[in-house]
Amino acid sequence: MPTIKDVAKLAGVSFKTVARVVNGEPSVGKDLRERVEVAIRELGYRPSLAARQLAAQKSFIIGLIVPRAGISYIARMMIAVASACREQGYQVTTETIDWRGDNYNAAESLRFASRPDAVIVAPPFCNDAVFLQGLADQGLPIVRIAGVTDAPGMVIPVHEAPISIRLVEHLIALGHTRIGMVAPPLPIRASEERLVGYRAALAAAGIAYDPDLVIRGDFNFAGGVRAVTEMLALPQRPTAVFAASDDMAAGVLAQAHKLGFRVPDDLAVAGFDDAPLARMVWPPLTTVRQPVSQIAQAAVHAAIHQRVPEVSFQHELIIRGSTNGDRQHCLDIYAF
Amino acid sequence: MPTIKDVAKLAGVSFKTVARVVNGEPSVGKDLRERVEVAIRELGYRPSLAARQLAAQKSFIIGLIVPRAGISYIARMMIAVASACREQGYQVTTETIDWRGDNYNAAESLRFASRPDAVIVAPPFCNDAVFLQGLADQGLPIVRIAGVTDAPGMVIPVHEAPISIRLVEHLIALGHTRIGMVAPPLPIRASEERLVGYRAALAAAGIAYDPDLVIRGDFNFAGGVRAVTEMLALPQRPTAVFAASDDMAAGVLAQAHKLGFRVPDDLAVAGFDDAPLARMVWPPLTTVRQPVSQIAQAAVHAAIHQRVPEVSFQHELIIRGSTNGDRQHCLDIYAF
DNA sequence: TTGTAGGCGTTATCAC
DNA sequence: GTGATAACGCCTACAA
């Protein structure tokens, strides 16, 4: 493995000049710069991360903290964060925290061996003040994706109420007036806006809010199954259900099938996330696609430059067979 | 951040003694060792990875190369490899390669900035000799998960024929004689054994092999849709379909629904992988669970010690509503 | 614009 | 058993 000195020798310059070229500093003569670049290519030189880390007292690593549940959103986030980091010459190390219910091993999990320069914290941990304080105490700059509570760290704001309104408006436009909601587990998280949007859309359409039609789930398949079972047993059952995640929507769908309801004729179903799953159930799910890669880019930028960029994210309403009756398979390859 | 010298000063020993304690070398007196351990705890000292990397000329990092498609298998593999590495004091960096069809950017993708000490290569790349040679040329030790072709690197052998036989036997025991197969895309990969097992089980039961009933898919949902469409149009249609992945099985299932076939009454369906998806479609899929974490552990061991451990892996047949008629939701939380 | 000295926190080598 | 001393490859000063 060639070192900076090998390059310097071959190019006939001091190693500091090579370092300047490598780091893109402007103060290098054109001819020297070219000689150095040729030598670098010749030798296939790549700077040693370890040496840079040691000398610069920076790791060039961004930590990413995600839950172990909810694969598709995580996978998308991991991939998006990784590629955003790479563009900036950084690496990612992902810390996957077991999250079952509310019982997870907080700050202790976070003794990153790699000593990241900053950490990006995804939901739901981005709203756990104790957990975040533990990170802050380690002196780590923190970026919270979709943070809503009062806690240490920069926040990448994500607002889901407007798109949720549009989704419910879509259901209302189809003629539904009894619309159930499988809501997010806890009020203290960004996803609560999905419920807020639901209520706003109903109100705007002059439909009374019926608390019996709102049941909180746990973002898992099982939560959807349970919630819809309960709803369908009501004297005035819903004719449409909006689940706050695709996993829960899949539970709603499966249970509807099991109970013999036809979708969307007897019961319309909509989800949230546009997980791969959404296209693989039958009928495919109407849902909302999150701008994950934009969010990831903003988070990485904030992590590296200690400043949240000013951007607004564009969610997308995706209408499929589970609501509008146009029963086609979605055969596109899933784009992360 | 305390250094080894801070610890040494506090403990009143030379920093080399501290290093000996940290690295678990036996040649340290009992009293000194305890003094050092106390000092380490006192200061919350953790050795700097960067410095170790630089001095030892090792990165303590294992590279993992996975395709971008097929989320659940990847996610499980990533998590399993990461935790196996952590147990050994190593880190992982995952390189996700875009793989659509056969057109991926091979060796170029692999200039790991982190200079891993070894790389673990998952399917399908583990059977691409050119690709692997590119890695080998970089001087990287290679571990191939489920490698079957002749190529550089150690191989973690995975055999899927026996469990495939059991799966098809299960279908035969239910009375099926016309059993279709949505086969893996290419013969040159470990998953081909799924087809081999299919044929072996049919032969053992005295059922003639009908090439019309075997259609190769691409491991994606769309492949399952296409394959089953073709099969169901045959003069003598199958009454059961074994798809070589859960994604394809989901395609089979969705298309069966769309065409009005009842599952499993009109058509039984089975998959492979036990992806989260398998429990979220209706009816839930009969499938095969891969021992991913055992495989990952073996691979990590091989990567670190340059030697493949002698282990055999235990696949598991999981029977659900898509074949046996016991139509229950599987509500367990997915265990990676 | 270019080059030199010193140090970052470990491991490895060799004395004691 | 224990402890100096020299690397490891690069960056940050400062000097020329």
C-alpha cells in the first residue's frame, strides 16, 4: 500500500505538497499539481483513513442510530445516509438498537467503538430526551430526524400533516364518511401528524370525529390486525381505514381478507411509507412515499457542518388498488 | 478523551503495561494489572481504533458486500454480520451494490475507503469470478457465502437441496401432483439447489418432471407474477407452486388473487427465506427459514482467522396458511 | 507557493 | 515481568 511519501518521491516534491493536492487546497502550482496527480494515479495511492483520523483528531465517521424494527424505512435510511456520507468523504457506522415496546437499552448501546464525529438519530429514539442526553454527555453533536420533543441536538423537521390530509381527502372523495385510523403508538413523535392530518381532513369535510374509529397501533403488522378487528365489530363499521404505516395497513388488509371483506369494495385501506411490502400485497396499497433520501442528505449535511440546511421535503401520495379500484400490480423495481 | 498514557500515569506504571492489560497479555503481575484496571474504569478509557489501526497495520474492519435488492435477506445478513463482528472486536462496513439484472459496476465499486482486513461477499456476487478476482487483486482475503463456482476466496458452503426436498414433500403429502416451480434466475448459484431439491422430491415420489411447470424468475415480485400467469394458462395447470423466494411467492399469491384463485384451496403456494413479508400477506406463506446468523458467524470467523470453521447449518421448514389450510395470522415480532 | 519539525495514540522491538 | 524507543501515515503549525 503506497504512502504519501512514495507519491512525493515519485513526483519529486515534498510530501506536504502531495497532501495539499489530496485535500484540494488551492495553494499549489499547476504543474506540480499535475505531476502529483499523475503519481497518485500511477501508484493507486489512497490516503490512510486511520492516519488522517489520528492526526486530525477527527474520525470522518457519522454514526447512525436506528431501531431494529420496521425494516424498509430503516433500510432506505441506511442506504441514503451512507451514500450521502460517501459524497462528502465520510463513512457511516450504523448502530441498530433493539426496540420492542419501550424497553431498550439506551445510552449504553452507544459506546461507538468508532468514535463518530456526530450522530444521526432516527425515530423513535430522536424523541427520547434521556437517551439523547446520554449522547450529548459523550460530547457528540446530534442530529435528530423528525424530532418534535425538547431535547439536545439539531432537528431535521419533517411534517406529515399536509400529506396525511391529502390522503384522507382522497378517501373522502371516494365517498367514504366512516373512516377508521390505526394511529401511531404515542403522541410524542413526528408521526403523530398523521393523526393530526386525519382529524383536519375530516373536520374540513364536515365529518364528525368519532374516537371509536381511532385505535393506536404499534407500527407492526399485528397492530393492524387487532385494530381492524375491533373496528369492524363496531355497530357502524368503517368503510375505509387509514393505517399510519404500511406494516399496519398490511395487517388491516390481511384481517379483512380473513374475515371475508373485499378490498376495496367492502373496505378501502391506505398505509404510509411506501414500503416494498405495499406493492406486494393484494391489492397493492395506496400509501405515502417519504422523501427519505432528501431527509438523509439534510441530516448528513447537518452532522458534518453543524448546521441544518434550509430545505423542505416533498411527500408523495401514491394511489393503488387498495382504495381506487384500479386493480393493477405495481411491477416496478423498488427504488430505495 | 483519555489516552493510554493518562491511564499509565494514574496507575503509576508505564503505558506499555497498560497496553498489555488492555490486550489481555498474560505477562503482567496481578497487583499491577488490578491497578491498571481500576485506572481504566476511573477514566472511562477506551483505546483509539485509529491509533491501533495505524500502529498494527490492520483496520479491524470486515467489509461486507451485498446486493441492493432483496431487502430482508440483506437486512438480516447485515445485522447478523455486524453483531458477529462486534463480538470479536471488529467493525463492519457494508458496501451495497446496485444489482439490476446482470449489470453492475464490479470491482470499481469496491475501493473501500476503510481498507477492510477481509471481505465477506454475499450472493449473487460470491459467484462472479471476475468480480472476485478484482477483489483478490487488491490483496483482500475473501469469504464467499454460499459460493459454488470456481473463484478466489474461502467458501462458506450452504446447501439448500435437502430442505427444498422436504418442502416439496410437504406439498406432495397434501395430495398435489402438478407442482410448479418459480426457479432461481441462473444455474450458477447456490440457490440452484432449490430446483435440484424440487426435482429430487418429485422423482422420489414417482412424479414425472414437466419442464412446462418450471419457469425461472428474477427473485423479484414481478417474476412470480409473470411465472404464475404463464403456468395457470397451461392446459393442465399446477395446483401448487413453489417459488424460490418469498418475494416471488408473493407475486404468485397476488396474481392468484387477482385471477380469482383461492389460496390454498385452488392453488397452494410456498416460498423461501421467511422474509417479514411472508407473514404479512394473506394467507401467510409456507416457507423456509435460513440460518442467517449462523452463516454470518461462520463467515466472520473465516474472515478474521483465515479459516473456515466446520459447521453445518440447519434450515427450517415453516408451514403456514398458504399450503395447509390452517389460516392463522403469524403475529410474532420478526426476529432477525 | 513550497518545505520542515513535531505530534496524534497505539503496537512492536528490544533492552533491563 | 516491566519499560524505554522507534515506527505507523498523516495533519497542523511554522518557516523559508
